Amino acid sequence: MSTEAVTHPTYGNWRRPRRPGLGPLGLVGTFGAFGGLIATLLASLISLYAALVVFVPVLLFLIPLTLRTQDGRNVYQLITLRIGWSRRKAKGAHLYVSGPLSARPGGRFRPPGLLNKVTATEGRDAYDRPFGVLHHPVRNLYTIVLGCDPDGGSLIDPDQVDVWVALWGEWLARLSHEPGLRGASVIVETAPDPGTRLAHEVLPRIRHDAPPAARAVMEEVVERYPSASSEMHTYITLTYGVPGGQSRKKDDVITDLAIRIPGLLSGLVAAGGGAAYPLSAERIAEVVRVAYDPAVAADVLNARAMHGGTGLEWEDAGPAAAVETVNSYQHDSGVSRTWMLTLAPRGTVRSSVMRGMLEAAPGTRRKRVALVYRPIDPATSARIVEADRRSAQFMATSGKGMVQARAASEVRAAEQTANEEASGAGLVEFSLMLTVTVDNADELADASVTIRNLTAASRVQMRPADRMQAAAFTCTLPAGILPWEQTLVPHELQEAL
């Protein structure tokens, strides 16, 4: 290992899951191709005309499966997406109105969309700290939210960063052994500082008999500092499910989660998470409330500083009105657009590859970057890495030229993954989503340019979540929404398509 590699460690070796089937056809297309070929051969025994009658429809069915966009979607998926959007728009499902003047019962401001049926309760962990639990009744899932204040990478030795990354990988591997865990997400939210936090910390501490010059300096700092500063919050959501065939009471599930929280927090602290703590139900409601209505951020901070809390409940955390369009989501005092990951950085990267993406973006009201993880149990992980290893070896022995060179690199990556998994490392599927919120729709164009520059600097490829902006916006909130748990089509069939 070179001196530079020791001083500046690099990371990588993530691989896109292979789609089953032949080439771009996928599993369904492969079965259709073989079935059509057999039907054509049987029809040719009757006549050539009968064979053509069978072969032409099969060919017309397979061609759209072979045509794929840059993010891997075929023609049928694009058509389905547009049909779904047209049906939602025709039914008025893209509009949401709540509150006393709406037709919804109760007169509350419940969060819309995927969060509309969610309920919030609260429990106490082993250290008697309150923690909120979000119950998703449709899937019978339970979500807890942890907050932390990461130390950051400034003025930190590369060796310490390498240790943090290793411990973070160990924490993710531990999630694979968490009973009932369905998924996790890490959400980093940034926003311009409203200017109230520093004032609440400094002004009450200024003595009445302080020198006028010192008083003037402190007041000037309080006045000018927020204009160039930003606030950053990090949330970790863990979503658990009840095993099939079991019927557990909500109180029993909350008690089980209370026992697990201290161990999960200690792992976050060791991985560089700084001060880690569970979020109460009130705090979760405040985060969601501010995401839908960024204009109340200062009021929420003032109420928390002056009264110790806002008293906000989950049923009032949603917007008064929301409108979903093809490429944006308008909600109360903000307009948002969400992007989804299509390709992770190729090759090796430094530990600071996502620093620019995580920092506050100028000209935006709020920005959230959500890393979504789907832990895979050890037995399934072993099968996946072995299948990838055999597939990479087959491609390396059958390719030529540049294809063979790239396949050889795939073999090395697959071998390394198999060795690490055999030594106890965990395997997780991950994705990335980014939501940016501005004051009005006219600012979305400039925000899109800013996000495009940030993603290019981070070496990731992302595309806007067009025609599903409301659902994508919800997935970036610390509310435990897992995309694969909300689909009507099973995950395996989605990969095949």
C-alpha cells in the first residue's frame, strides 16, 4: 500500500444489482422471448403464415422491453407512470386540503399522501428518555427516529475518518441482525439559520453592567452572524415490521424498541455521530411541520427556546394545502422538487465526496439529502455475492477487448465483496434522494442548476422524480417511509421489469 493511500484512504466497491434475464429484457421479457420462440416453432409446423402471425406480436411485445432510458426504465414503465399520473390528476388526488374548512373529518392538519394513515405514540427508553413511534397501519410497520450531531470532517486526521467509516459500516452490518428491521434511512437537512438560536443563547447572558463596547460587539455578532450561517440536522430512521403470522400489541412493540435504542445510539456515537438521542413524538411532528411550511421554522425555534416545546401533535403536522405537479410539489409556504439516484460514483472516492451535496445550498429555503438503506440478512447476502461472483467470472471469460477489461474489474470487485461478506461484513441495498425547497416556483430553475452542479461535484447521477414528486418528498422526511414497502408490485418483479 502506498503512502498516499495510507494518508488519504479511498472508498467504493458498490455494485448495481444485476437484473435477472437476458440483457435488457429482464425476467419477464426473457420468459416472453422463450415462450414466443416455442410458440413460433409450433406454429411453423402448421404453416409459415401461422408462424408469422405468432412471431410478429411477440416481437412487438419485446421491442419496448429492450428500449431503456439512462436510468434503466423501459417503455412500458414510462407508459405506466404517465397513465398513473393521468388517473391521479383526473381523480383530483394531486390536490390536498386539510383543516377546519376542508371536507376531511376532524378538522386537523394531518400529513397527506403516504403519511395520512400514520399515527404517533410515545414511549420511554431504558434511560427514561421519551421517544416517538410512528405506526404505519397499512403495512403494520413501526418507525423510531434518532437524532445526532456528527463531528464533521474538518481538521480531522484521515486515520480517524477511516475509523469512523469502518465503525459506520459495522453499524450498518449490525442492522442486518436486527430482528424485524425492514429498512433505515439517514437524512441530513440544511437550511439558512433563522437568526433566533444565537440570540436566545447570547442575549440573555449579557450582564446589565457590561461595558458598552462589549455589549455593542455582542449585539452586532448576534445581528450579523445568522446572515452567513446555516443550521444542519441529521436524523436516522429505523422501521421495523411484525413477523408474519404473529400478532403483537403496540405496547409490546414499543417496549421492545425501548430496549434496543441505547445500543443503537452507542453505535452511532462510536461511528462519529456525536451526541445521539431519540426524538420525541413532538419533535418529529415539528420536523415534519417545518418541512411542509418552512416559514414557521423561526416560530418553532422560538417556542422551543422560550417554553421548552411547541406542544405540536402529529395530527397537526401537515400542510393546510398542497398541489402536486409533474415536476414540483407546492405546500404551504414552499415549493419543492425531489431528485432520485440513478448511478452511484464509479470507481473509488474520497471521504469528502458528498460534502458539497450535504452543505447548505445558496438560494434555497431547505434541503434534505436522504440515504435509504435496505439491510439484507446474512443468508441472502451469501447467495447474492456468490451469484454476482459467478456472473462476473462468466462475463470475464466470454468478453473481448474493452469489455473483457471492464469484466476483469468486475471480477476483482465481486471477489473482494465475497471475501468481506465471508469475514462478517454486511450487505445492504442503498439509494439516494434529494429534496430542495424554495419560496416560489420561479426559483426552481435556479435551484435545479445548483443541484446539478452539486451532484456533478459528488460524481453521482440523479434524475427528477417527475410525476411522483409528492411521494418522493415524503420519502425524504424522517418518517420511516420505505419506497419498496409502498409498491403494489413485489420487489422481485420490479427488478425483473
